[in-house]
Amino acid sequence: MSRVLALVSAASLLAAPLQSQDSLVARERRRADSLLSTWREAQRLADVADSLERARATAGSDTIAVGGLRIIVNPSSLPLREAAERAWPVIDSLYGSAAEDLPRYPYIFRAVDPDSGVRRAVLHVGVELPWDLDLRATSMVLLTTVTPPDFDPALADWLGAALRPALRPQDERAAVFVQLVTAPSEAVRACFLGDIARCQGVLQIGDSTGSLERLYATPAEREALVTGPFGDYFARGATALTLQNCRQHRVDACTALLRSLPPGSLPRPLAPAARMLLVRVALHAGGRDAYRRLVARPSATIGERLSSAAGMDIDSLVARWRNDALAARPKPLTLSWWASFAAIGWTAFFGFCALRSSRWRL
Amino acid sequence: MIAMFRAVLYTQWKWSRLIVVLGTVAAFAIPLLSLQGAARPDRGALQTQELLGAVQSWGALYPLLATALGLLMAIAAWAADHRGRHIHALTLPIERWRYVLLRFGAGVVLLAAPIAAVFIGSSLAVLTATLPPGLQSYSIALAVRFAFAVFVAYAVFFAVSAGTARTAGIILGLIAAVILVQVVANIANIDLNVFGAAQTVLLLGPGPLAVFTGRWMLIDV
């Protein structure tokens, strides 16, 4: 009997902290639920405020419709219709069939007098445009501010910029070529030399495990990264000693510091232009429905999405991207023939001026 | 005529040999210095940008050297005549235009030395360097460009130097007038950009100084 009593009392003693732990969990859960409901309430209020602001910004405006573009703007002399007629084919060729969804993302503009000092009401929706913009500048505005349809945060994070039509496609490709040659990364150099697996690594289209080893393969690169861009960040607090070790060429110290960085904060050796070109290559290869396929599954990996958009396996797509970039080598720094002729002409001209000098005509 | 040219060339060489020798040494050294460290075996991908940065920084010296050579050679070509108030030249049995042409030609021949030095120096620098993959050398293009820049600079300063004080005064007066017009336009708040227009005419397109602009890169992508 006394044994049973002892067991019961022991069980109750053991259960007491568990019970209190349970109440702590329940308390935290209630707090989280309360926060969630507050956040949802705030979201609703923000939506209402946005909607009211949108109504205020578009009051008394006209709507211009060209293709899938919808432009809400106050009456002005801006050549928006003509600009939209120019911009629409470019936008349509990028987004393909998904461009039909663009009416869901109208442009909201307010044409303003650029020379006027009169105070205007502050609007938080849309963009102000000076009403003396010419056709070319207005078309540029439409191309550079178009909202990509169904552009999810995962794709935006990976890309590092919004996917919009390229204003100078050849320059964009040439910029990627320059990156491949000059980026301070052995992995990028290997990609330039034809290692497609390394290309996939530096483009970060596979899984994210071991990204430090993939992006910054050599000890020198890691040391340069830690002591350069992250030098100030690691110089204070608990990491100062490890930084000192890293500066003394201790590879493990540099690696440990880089591993301690929050996920996603490791700098990418290639700028967004490289990833942008990859997406453009995929969309070009995949036809009119390519963009729709690209944004169809936001939960899939970037590699799978690109592969699905392009309708080909990822190795072939990356190889095609590399070939495109290599084919866009910038123009060599040789003088053009007309510049050579101009230099010879000017030399002859000034020489002739000297011959005609009046020095001896006394 | 050939004998006369030889005589003019010899006298001009005597007057300007220091300029030619120093210019040639500088022209030979700049490409070599711009690629210093490029042959290091431990140079990895990290150093590509540094290498291009160094080449670009040193590249600014080529147009400066071309201008300096053109200016000094033009001054040296006429210095003795100016000192003697052109009396010796007037006693020669030759028309002025032929005399000027001989002087001009002699200067061009002497300037061939620094131009050749740029070509040899840059070729040597490229041969001894280990260039990262993707980078290319432009020794010939650089030497050709340097040659054009030297000749244009030499011709401009030769023409100014061959002229009278009145000619120099007119040129200076024109420059002063342009500055004055711009200052007055600024004060009167008139939308007139004479400097910008002058810059466009002189430095862009087929302008006389266009050959001096742009990037002077011995190696690049």
C-alpha cells in the first residue's frame, strides 16, 4: 500500500512541471493566436486604406486600354496611347499568354506640370509623370514599370529584380559575359570555361545546401569576403576574435564566420542580370505559355520552374544560357575605321593650316 | 630634296632628342608597368578585376603622353626659328610651304620611335603575362590609337606654333569668347550650353580630339 502511495505521489510530483509546461505552451499559443488575429485585422485595415487611396488617386481619370495594358491617368497631353501601342508588343512577347492577365495590374499615372510650383495633394498610389514627356520616354516608363503578372516572392527573391522587358538585350547579355570573366569567384570562372554544374551552382537554381562551398570554393575567396564586405559586421562582439584568426589566413575561421550569417545573406557572385538572362532564355525557349508555366508552381525549386517554363532539362537550359552569354562578347576596343580616317584627316588639316601660315609674308 | 630632309631631320633630332628618348622610354615602360603582377602564378579569379582596374588606371597615361609628346615636339620644331626670328629660314632657297612640310615630316618621323616603343612594350608585357581566361590583349590597337593621338596632337600644336603671335591671339580670343558667352548665358539664365556643344564637337564622333577619349586598355574582355 505504501508502495502504491509512493508511486502516486511520485507521479503527481513528476506531472507538476509537465502541467506547468503545458500551460506555458497553451499561453504562448493563445498569444500567437492573438497576434495572428491582430495582424489579420491590420491587413484588412491596410486593404481598406489602399482601396480608398486608389479610389482617391483615380478619381476623374480616364482609362486607356491597349492590348492587355490598362492605364488610368488624368487628362493630359502625354502620348500614352501611342506609347502603349509601342510597348504592348514588347510586353506581350515577354509574358506571352500571361499578358492577358495584365488588366488586373493597371498603371496609375498622374500627369503633372513639371514647371509648376503649386503644391499638389500627396497620393500614395501610382506614379507622377511630367506631362511634357515625349513618346520614347513615355514608352520607357511603361516598359520599366509594368507589373509582372503573378510574380511570386520566391521568384522575386531569387531573381533579385522584377522581370520586365529588356530595354537593351544585347547590353544585358554583354554584361553577363563581363561578369563571367571578371567575377571574383573560381566557380564563376569554371562556369565560364564550360562546367555546367558549376554554372547551376553559381546561379543557385538547385537546392540551397552547401551553397557556401559552391559559391566560394577557395579559402582565398572566403577570406576576401569576410575581410572585405563583412569586415565591419564581424569586427564587433563575439566574432571579433574569429575575424582576427580569419585575417591570419585560418580557413576554418573564415568558413565559420560565413556559416554564421543569416540564411540568404551570402552575396551572390553573379549579379541579377545573369539570372534575368537565364529566365529570358527559358521564356524564349518555352513559347507563349512559358511564363504561365514559370509562375504556376511557386513552391517548386527554381530549377524545376525554369525547366518547366523552357520545356527542356535544366542542363540544356543552362548550357544555352552560357552560349548566349558567350556569344555576346562586348565589342573589342579597336578604333573604328571612321575614327582612324578622322584622325588622319585632322592631322592633315592642321598640317595644312601650318603650311598656310603667314609667318613669311612680311 | 632628300638631302634637305635629312638635314632638317638631323637638326630637329639634335633639338628634340631628349624629348624623343624620354618619351620612348616612357612609352615602353607604361604597358609593362600596367601589367605588373599579371604573371604571378598564384593569381586567381579574385585578381581579374584588380588587374583590369590597374590596366585602366595606367591607361590614362597614354593620351597624356601623346599630348605631351605632340606639344613638346611641335615647340622644339619651331623653337630655333622663333629664336632667330626666321631669318635663317628666309635665306634658304626654298618656298615656305616646302620648308614647313620638311619640318612637319621630320617631326612625324621622330615620333615613330615612341609609337614603336608602345607597340614593343605592350607586346612584351602581354607575352610575359598570364592573362585570365576571357581577357584579350589589344597591343596593336593600342599602338595604332597612340599613333593617331600623337600625330593629331603634334599637328595641332605644330599649326599653332607655326603661326604668328596674331594667330595665337585669335585662337585664345576665340576660347575666351566661348567662355564669356557661357558665363553671360548662365548669368542671364538662358538655356545655352556652349561648353556642352564644344565638347560634343571636339570630343565625340569625328571630332579632332575624339581619338583621345574612351578607354585605353591594353587588355580587356
